Amino acid sequence: MGQTIQIHSADGSFSGYLAIPASGKGPGLVVSQEIFGVNANMRRVADYYAEEGYTVLVPDLFWRLAPGIELDDHGDDLQRAFGLYQQFDEAKGVQDIGAALETLR
């Protein structure tokens, strides 16, 4: 249903998954990824809200560490996800969410 788009921030460009409702527009939502990246589960969540009439953007918040990463919630992926989160700069993440909001507008 959705597509990958580019989001521009003060210090770079990163991807996000954009899901648009069938009507072509709707109230905007920025959905924060889990520690597993913008994976199939996050795309399903965005698609669900788009089906409900929302325009949804899920930004790749790990783009500085591992752009485009998609992990599962078990095994080695789980350990890698926790490792990425430990390296994650929350202040930069907040800035990235702000950039996602601007893109969604």
C-alpha cells in the first residue's frame, strides 16, 4: 500500500515509509519505529492506519547507524536491535521525528 520516501533533515537525508489512504489525504500520523527498524510489522501498522483514513509516515530512526535495517524480534536480530538502541542518540532521534513531521505536512 505504501512507499518509501526521503526525509530531509539538517544533517542529512533518510528514508521513511509513507502510507496514504485511498482518499488521497487524511490527518497525519508519524509512527515511531520499534527497535527492529522499519520492518514488515511497522509497514503493516502504517497500512492499517491508512486504511482507517490517516496519512502515516514511519521514519527510519536508525539511519545514522544502520540505514534501512529490518530486524526480527528473536535470535541474533534481537541482540542486534538492543545493540543499535544502546548506540542511538535520542536527541537526534527527536530531531528526525521533527523532520518527519515537516515532511508529512
